[in-house]
Amino acid sequence: MIEDIFTDEYFMKKALQEAQEAFDKGEIPVGAVIVVDNKVIARTHNLTELLHDVTAHAEMQAITSAANFLGGKYLIGCTLYVTLEPCQMCAGALYWSQISKIVFGAADTHRGYRVMGTKLHPKTKVVSGVMENECSALVKDFFKRRR
Amino acid sequence: MIEDIFTDEYFMKKALQEAQEAFDKGEIPVGAVIVVDNKVIARTHNLTELLHDVTAHAEMQAITSAANFLGGKYLIGCTLYVTLEPCQMCAGALYWSQISKIVFGAADTHRGYRVMGTKLHPKTKVVSGVMENECSALVKDFFKRRR
């Protein structure tokens, strides 16, 4: 069956490609895609350094981009794939978007939304740890090179 | 002394003018300005409906605009004046910006960052309740007309 290829890993790989693009630009390597009906409608990566803008996280750009594509601000029926656990800001934006599902790779035990206590929308489902090692390795490699 | 005119009320009035512009466009009326050395470097209002974008809160736009003006992503030395208490997303963005001071008008007891438990940067000072009645009246009037 054709649908079998559309696993969480399938879309997380696309988010990882975005994270690699961020890495190559000297940005903290986080990538995101937003999917609806197995179709990617947004693909973004962190651009906080290039844009001098703390709001330019991959997830924030993905939310804006997906809403622009859909012509409406709510992301009901959409799934966000992001390589790193969202922060307070991104989780807060996802709350407003009422997105249906969030899939993230690596946990962020320092600044992630869970340790910070940020609330998601009650209808949002969360899957964590998809391709965790690959997602985490990219971030660790980035900070190792910066030292 | 000339400095005496630059009170919190002085800048909150400018944020209220922005909130009125949002009101006139049919947006939830929230306005913001960012000030450094008594100079307004960003003035924005909520545009979530017009842009179909949950991330287009007044504060988010103000952070982006101020950072663009300053040429750097940190807002150390800056003060944000906003007519309504920031939400999780905006407080999360303010956390990353390391902004020095936040002054808000009306409290948001449902979706404000305090009731939601969002953390600000430890160096950020907060002043609340400046022109609270005026800020709150605009929001109440907006929702009354929508019913």
C-alpha cells in the first residue's frame, strides 16, 4: 500500500534535511515540516542568527507558512514534525494554532516546553522521540564545533 | 525637566493608539511599542485576522521590528509597553529576547503568561496595571460589539 511510506520517520527525515540546512548556515540546527493529508505544506529551519530575530524558530516560520498556504490561521488536521522539542514560544504559538498533532525528535530538557510547563491545546496530540538520535546528534555536533 | 514627560503612561498611550488601530480593523485590540532611551523604535498592533496568522500578535511584531532596528536579536536595555498581558507565545519570545522591562496594561486572567505559568528571563522586570482601565475597556468594547 502506498500509504505505508508516510510514516512519522518519513516526514521527520524531511525535517532533518531542513535542520541540516540550518546547520550549514551556522544556525542552531532545528528543522520543521507541516503535513496535511500526507502532503508537506511548509518546510522551514531556524534562522534566528541570519534574521537577528529570536522569533525566527523553525516552528514559528512553519506555522506562518502553513497558515498562509491554507488561507486560515487554524492548523486543525495538520501535523508538525520538528527535530527538537518546541520551546515556550513555539508551544504557545502551537496552542493558538490548535494544531492536531506534534511529532518531535530530540528532547530539550533545559528549554523545552515540558520542563518549562507550557500548555498545548487540549486537542493536540504529541509523539516524541522519533529519530531522536539523529536529531540530537546534529545539535550536539553543532555545539561541539562552536566550542 | 524634559525627562518628566517620559513616564510609563506616556508610552502606554502610544501602545493604546496602536490598539485602537487594531480595533478599527476588526482585530482584537492589542497594541505595543518598544522603547530604548525614551525613543520609540517599534510600534505595532495585533494583525492575526488580517494575516491569518496566530503568530502576528502585537508583541511578536514589535520584537521583530525592534531587533531589525537595532541590528541584533537581543533587546537588552529595551522596554516593551503592551496594552494586554502577554500570552505564553509572546512571553516565550520575550524570554529569548532578554528584554529589560515589560510594562503591560490590562491583565489577562485566562490566557496571560502568569496564569499559564510561562517563564520570563530572570533579568526582565515587569510593571503591570499601567492605564489598566483604558486598556481593558477597549478589549471589553470589542467583544461586546462582536456578540
